[in-house]
Amino acid sequence: MDSNELQNLIGRKDIKVSEAMRRINKNSFGILFLVDSKDALISCITDGDIRRWLLSGGTMEGAALDAANHQPKYAKTIDEAKVLYHKRNYIAIPIIDESGIVIDVYTGGVGEHHKIRTPLNIPVVINAGGRGTRLDPFTRVLPKPLIPVGELPIIELIMQEYQSYSCNDFHIIVNYKRDLMKAYFADNERQYNITWHDEEKPLGTGGGLSLLRGRIEDTFFFANCDALLTANYEGMLEFHRKSRNVITMICACKNITIPYGVVDMGRNGVIKGMKEKPIISFLTNTGIYIVEPEVIDDVEDDVPMGFPDIVEIVRHKGKNVAVFPVSENDWMDMGQLPELEKMRMRLYGN
């Protein structure tokens, strides 16, 4: 590993959780090694550690050290690192010298190691009925789900991600240009198990679920057709079931840098404080959920509803609704043209 890649995997012990998340997103390995003032390894933090920290009540402004693992696995030779890495399916193994300084990191090597995905075998419902006005003028010709991102349309990329977890039972809610949608999949060389549900009028991001009443009896994934998630679906489902949630909302940890110096002003213009280019951290709804079939009973027939409104109905009934946080790097959104190009670059690199 070259020096630039190595530095992207190392952070100082006094950084905040938000900065650790930003660094983890940047290095794309899902981990950051924290070192002391002498550059010696003291802990590591992963996106999973950050998720557990947030679920336990921690904030993105907390100290990364408080959320970190203080007993990180490490090796003193590359051969020892390889044995550790492949023995327990670790993300990465740091290699340290006699002073505890990280001199290299073993990440498996290209083509050497592949994570095994556990079959989940639950239905997937995709809301694909919207007009996609934010992607105009493309959606004047094609429905949003069929807009290509590189070699495949977005909806097929989403479906293939679910298929990698053996989720092969698809229910697709359609409205705008639905005949084009059906024709595309009818001629598709790759066969998909799809049940189509036709909206006769726009029913919003949640109202179309009424069309599935009596047709789904199991826990299911519910997703908009403009977001691709590459996080750990097995971990999401395990959290949903252990927490006995009725709805689990998948949210991405977002960090936005304000490109200005921000001033906190008091009475009479007194400056109370200043921050140069502060980072604002928050959780944003990805439009992807894990849902129990009983939720469909809370959706009125033929009534337009946003799914967040359905979430509020379920919450006010006192049922369990919770957030599962994922890394910003795990979420790709193509709702607007700039994001569409970013998604293409991430998937294909050119």
C-alpha cells in the first residue's frame, strides 16, 4: 500500500465521530485506525462502530475515541496479517513496527477475498410510479427507473443488489410510462420474478402499498427506484428483527462542510463565537425501509400518501419504528442530474 493510501486509513485520536466518518467514506475500506501523538496505534473505528454509537445515543459531534474499538487486531508481518484477515473476515489488518507505528495495512488484495452474502429470501417492493420531474427532460422520454446509469437502468442495478442476497421476489408499483417498464423486462435476457401493481392515479411514495394488501405476508424491503444502497442488508434485517420493529428506516450519515466562516452573533452585534468552514452532520432518509406486512393495513385504498406519513401513523400507534444508520458512502441517489453522474462515476469510474 502506498503512503497516500496508508494515510487515508490513519486518523488522530482527538478527532470527532463526524470526521472519522468522513475519513472512512474517503478511504472506502470502512475503517480508520486511530493513533496517538507518537503515531502509535491505539484503536480502530468502523462504520459499524459509528452505527452502534449513534444507536446508543451518541452524536456525530462526540469523540471518535469513545466510539472506537480499543483492542484492534494487528500484525507485525504481512504473512501474519494475511492469516488474521482471512481467518475471521476482517475489514483490514494494520501492520505495526516495534514502536506500534502503523507501517502498512493489509486489505485482502484484489481478487483474493470476497465477502460471503447470507441469503435473506424476503420480498422486495419497489415504488416506481413517479414522474421523475427532477430528471426532466430525460423523463419525458423514459420513466425514471429506466434511465441508464452506465450499462444498466437504475431499477435493474437496484434489483441486482437485492438478488445478491437471494431476494428474488419483486413487487413493482408502476404508473407513469408503465408499458415501457413492462416491455423492457419482458424483453430482458435476465429473467426476474416480478409482480406488477398498477396505480390508476398517482398515490405518492407510500399510497401504492395499498395495492399489495393481502399479497405479502412476510417482512419486506420497500425502496424508491432512485436510490442504490450497498450497505450490509443482513445487518439491517438482523437489527430490524432483534428490535422488533414494525418499520426500520435506513438513513445515511451525511456531513456537509459550510464553505464559509460562520459567526454566532449575540445582542448588539457582539460576536459570541466563530467557526471556520464548520461541518454539519445529520441523518437523511434514503427512501429505503424494512417493513412488516401489518403496515399495509394502515394505508387507505386509492388515497395518495407519502411513506413518511405512514411512518408517523405507525409511530403514533405506539409501534416500534427505528433508524438504521449507514455510511454516506453506502448510499447513491440519482434523484437529480448531478447525482446521476456521480452514481455513474462511482459504479464505472469514467
